[in-house]
Amino acid sequence: MTDKKEARETLSGYVRFHPYAEGTKSESTRPYLELLSGGERSLYKQGDNPFINESLVPFNDKRCEVVGVTDESGCLVVLEIEEIMAANDDPVL
């Protein structure tokens, strides 16, 4: 659970789903935000089943702006997510 006093972050990038914990009981496909500035952040929306991530699936392969807070594991807990139009100068991710 997140603390409402934690600093909110606003990040932009492409939502992508990648394999997670292959070959284990936790194996699933999980959402990440591939940052326009480089790197990636794992995403989680409170209330979602972490094995399905149903509220983030519609954003797969779309450029988005995500507002969230970082939890103790480094995951970005999504508070708001919005698809935004890709710019012509976006790096190819």
C-alpha cells in the first residue's frame, strides 16, 4: 500500500508487457513503462490482479503519461495513466 504523502512522479514512455519470473509459480506477463529518457519502470495499479493487470492492458504498446508513486520494491504504483500522441521525434522503443 502506498502512503499518500509520498512524492508523485510523472513519467512518459511506452507501456509494454514483458515476461516475468519465467519457469516459476509467479510466471506471468507484467507491464513496464519504457521511458522516453531511457530505461524502464515496472508498473502496478492497486486493485489489479498482478498476474493479469487488466486495467493496464488497454495501454499496451501505447505512448502514455503515467502519474504514480514508487513503492518499497521500486515499482511505480499507477495513480493516473493517459495515452498521449507520439511525437515525430520520439525515439523508437
